[in-house]
Amino acid sequence: MLLSLAGGFDVMIEKVRDVLARARAAGRSALLEHEAYAILEAAGLDVPRYAWWEGEPGADVPVQVAKLLELVHEEVVLKIVSPEILHKSDVGGVAVSRSEASAVGVAARRVWDDVGRRMPGAVRSGILVVEKVPTMGGSPAAETLVSLKQDPAFGPVLVLGLGGVLTEWFGAVSAGTSTAVLQPGRVREGLERAVAELPALALLFRPSRLHATPPLDLGSAAVKLEALGTIATAFGEEVQAGAADPLTLEELEVNPLLLAADGRWIAVDGKGRIGRSTATLPKRPLRKVKNLLEPKSAAVLGASATAMNPGRIILRNLKASEGIRYGHLWAVHPKEETIDGVPCVKSVADLPQPVDLAVVAIPAEGARDAIRSLAGNGKAESIILIPGGFAETGRQVLEDEIVEAVRSSRSRPDEGPVLLGGNCLGVVSKHQYNTFFLPQYKLPFHDAPGDRLVAVSQSGAYLVSLTSNLDGIIFPKASISYGNQMDLTVSDFLEALLPDESVKVVACYVEGFKPLDGARFVDLARRLRAQGRRVLAFKAGKTVLGAKAAQSHTASLAGDYAVAQALMEGAGIVVAQTLDMLEDYTRAFTMLYDRLPRGNRVAVLSNAGFECSSVLDKLYGLVPARLSDETKAKLAACLPSIAHADNPVDATPMATTRQFVAAAEAMAGDDGVDVLLVSPIPVTPALDNLSPDLAGGTHQENIHSSGSLPSELLALFRRTGKPIAVSVDSGRLYDDFVQVLQRGGIPVWRKIDRASRALSALATL
């Protein structure tokens, strides 16, 4: 596609390189407006005719300005050119003049002087004289914004949105739907997705009552934006890292692009920034993640012989683990012979053999020295660094020394160890081992299904909360707390899990990505999604970037979180906006993965009218299923006469357990139903949903007996292949009812809207 550009791909790149090199030679990191024009022209975008009046305006217009005036017979726009002024019109830096030499000279002098008074300290490089472009009035595409930037985590990204002086206003009133974030190499598919999902942006590419044809052609816009994306990629951090004299195009913004009266899409403003960034993705021997997750031998550094410190708790956990082979566990301690029956060696060098896993529970400087020893002598294939106290507390130098020790080992034939942490809890690997240094009576791990799930969290505390909330319901194959990402990152675990087809769901809590690792994360997630697997993610950091970011239209509309969300969703990642949502999605996908719905048609069964009414307003991506006449007849036959026998079905509090379950079975059997949401308010005496009254005399219900509501719902669940979820919106008295259902495999929520939202995630991706 890009080879169709005039001169071809190589010529385009060389033209841009020349512009960037000239700016650097002038000692600038900021690009001037006419330099931005040159880059845009190289990408195939239209720009207005212009002339550069360098320096302070004199009495006579320069030759190049005079030649422009001969070509432009209407009006011209004069703009101050300064690497320090972002919003020229705010400081008197823009004027419109007749296309006559005398008028242009007067206007140029006025612009120069006005800016000098309002920003006396700003560098003024000259005046840009530009033809005034007549716009297509009344079109939503009259003014648009296009930009590229090098995101620290995701690399080159493009932004397209409604532009002009009201750019931020459009973003605010449209709740963010006026702007799309696009990934180079995938511009067209990203643009198509954005038009389908973002109503304000769709105005640019769809016909309307006022515009019989779309204001912009999506295919043509995608080609031009892709060319710009190619430039962003070619002058991005990772590509330029291998260059002798790296040139990075950090940012280029055009606001506005005008839709001209003749139909051209013309860039009439532009600014940019260059740099020397050379971030690269470090290479790691990811085959050794298997040693980390399934170790057969281990050593613990930092276990106390006299106190129950974290190292000793971990040592005891490893001693009791199923995965570590007998006789292949050691403690490193300078004085002791044994700790809790585990043999000790005085130093890492004294380990009788290299171990699959070394757990370092020594603080700060001691941890650095231990890792230097482990990495330097090849005594460990993987390391977990438990303590914090490094970069997160301001001790960057100490962290850098640990990172350097590990990376230096990569030059050996064995490529050294992989390191997890620091500032982490480590790993709970199901039926393998546990390094969470928390007592079992505070954080039990009861066996439960869940081998299809791996949970990966930057926050150890969040992983503890998730584990506790799911205890007895879901026991993940692995729960990984990865902390500071000194070495292994969240993306490394996605890559390591690619060959493991038993893992169907990966739930991720991410606080931040290492440089360029966000791009790798979305690429790996896209590969997992292509295999039918699901990646779920919560990304912390939704707040506005701050005053510096707000100076740029691009940063204020597409900050770090907006970029992450757009690119993750574009890769098929299920993005949770809240922690509740991440837990809900984890529960839904893990428990119902083997019965994912074929569509988004939901049937709702309740015994409360308020739920039937309220859920219709909270279906998210679901749509109400149309029940067949046969199903309606079955419902009418099995429910009380006062029931509403159509979707959503209000069985009324009079419905007995037998009637309620018969209605659920009729709805599950309807071919027009993809998902069944069952929401019995359990306080009615007609439903059998209480634990037995062991004292006797109060009631005869027994949730464990045949014929009880949970028993019958579980029997129905096993008979049908469709996804079924339950909402139980009542208090602690019904906790046992909920537990019986969930331990039987049916996910339960305590609010119907949370249930419908989780089911929507299942059905709409």
C-alpha cells in the first residue's frame, strides 16, 4: 500500500529523516510548523501552499513570500513560528491578510510585535505565510485532529478526532467518543471498530440527514493515516535503538485538518517534537518460566531459625509442597545446620546442585548481593525476590544493580535466571508450591476447579483479595504476583502461556507497563484470542495526566489510560473498568468457559417484578430473547396464573421450587435463548433455599437435599450446555445457598445488574 506513495516507501522515509536531522542540527527538539508540513506531505497528506519568512519581518516581503502571493489571489494567514508557543492564537500569533505585499508586510509586523508583548521571553523564529483554505461549511469534518505519538508502553500510536479550538470540549461532551486511538499496521480495522462504537467520531464517516454522503471516506483516510503510522514506526524507539544516530519522532500533531470546499483533507497547522529515545525490549530466557511455575528443586534465602519471618513461612510452604522433590529443598543460612528439618548450606555457592527456584526473602542490600551470587554462578534457573524497598521507595540505584546482575548473566550459554519481583508475594502454583508468606488460617487455599485460569497481578494485595473472594469456588492453575518487573513482566507470562492450551483465561491486574511492553502485551493477547482464549485486564491509572499533558490536545484526549484501553480492546482483551468488574469477569469466563454463548440473546427469570423491570435498563451488550410460542405455553402451564409468562419472566413470590425450576428449564430449552439469567429473591417461603435447621422447629428446608432449589438448578445446569448465571439479592442468611450453587459450577452474583454485565462480556466478544 505504501509503495503507491509518490517516490515509494524509501523516499518517504528519507524525506522525513532529512527534516528531523535539520531540526536536530539547528539544536531544536521542537519541529516548526513548516517542518511538520514537510513530514505530512511525505506521508501523502495535503497541505496548503505556504512560504517561510525567516526571522523578524523587515520592510519588504521576501522573494518566496512574493511568489506565494502571486499564486494566492484571495487571503492568506500569517502565523508566528516559535518552538515555545503551543497555542498561537492565544498570544496574537495569527492574523488574516489580503494577498497583497503591502498588507502582508503590515500584518507580519503586527503579529511579531503582539507576540513579543504577550510572551516577551519566547523565541520567535519567523512568520509562516499560508494560503487561506475555504472550508466545507456545516460539515462535522470541517475541522479534525490527527496526531501521532510515541507512547512509552505501546510505542507509536495515532489519534483521530473532532478538532479545532473546541477539541477538548468535543471530548468532554461526547464522553470521549469524539476521538479514536489507532495502532499503526492496524489502522483500517481500528478505524472501522471506532466508527462502530464511538458515536461522535462516526459523524465523520457516516451519511446523515444533512449529508447524503459521508464527510470523509474511511478507506482513503485509513490509507493516509497508515502512511503516517509507518513514519511513526520507522522513527519509533525500538527501531531507532539500533541506529548509529537515533532520531525519534516523539510527537506530531495537526489541529486542524480542514475539509476544504473542493473536498480535499488539508492539514493547516502542525507541531512536533523529536528525541533520541532508544528503548528496547530486553531478551529473557522465557523457557525458564516453566522452572518458576513448576519447580522440582528450590532454595530459600532469608529464613530465620528463631522467628516466624516471611522466609521461614515460605520455607515451610515449600517443604509441604507437592511439586518440590524430596531431598531437593535447601535453606541458605550462614550458621544453622537445619531449619524445620530442611538442610542448610552456608552460601549460595555451597548449594549441591543448581535449583529450579531460589526464593530471596532478604531485605535491600542483602537481596542485591544474594542475586548477584545466584545470577553469577548459575545456581538458579529462576528467582523470586520477595521484599520491596527498591525503586518504589526511591532506591532506583539499588534496583538497577539487581537488574544489571541478572542481565549480565544473559551472555552465558545458559542465559542466566529469570527474576520475578521484587516487592511481590511470588507464586501460588496449584498442586505445586506456594510462596505467599501468609498463614493458611488467614488465606486458605481450598481445592476447587479453576485449572483453566491463571491470575497475574502487579499488586500482591489485590491478588490476595481475589484469591480470598474466590476461595472454594475457583482455584487458579497459577496466581502470580510480579511486583516491580525488574525482569519478568506481565507480557512474559502471556508468552509463556501460549503453548499451554489448558489455560483458557488469563486475568491481569496491571499498574504500569515497562517501556514498549504494552505493545507486546496486546500482540500476545491478540494471539491468545485467535486461539479462542480470553485475556481479562484491569489497568490502573485513569486519572488525567496533569498540567503538562493538558498543554497538548493529543495528550489531553489520549493519555496513557486512553491509549491502553483502546489498544487492549482492539486486541480483544476484556477490559474491566472497576475491580468488581475484573472479579466478575474472572468468575464468569472461568466457570462458564466450556459453554460460551453463541449469541447475545438473554432470557431472565425472577420472582420479583422490580428485577424484571430494572434489568432491562442494565443489559449492557445483551438483548432480550424472543421466546417461542411453545416456550410461552410451557411457562403458562407451569407457573402461577398471576405470573408474567414472557421474557423477562416474573414468576411471582408464589412460585414454588418445582414451578420455578420448570420455568427455567423451559427457557433454557428455547432455541432463541443464548444465555439464561435466573434471579430468585430467596425470602419467599415457596422456595427451598435454606440450610437445615439443626435445632428443629423453625423450618423443614434443606439446600443439600434432592428437590431443593440449588439442587434442582444444578441438575438443570448439568443437563443443558447453555450458560446459566444466578443472582441472589438477599442477605447473609442465604450465603450457604450461594455457596452450594457456586461450588456446583454456577456463577452467582448478589445484584442482577452485575450478573447481566458479566454475562454481556461473555456474549459480546
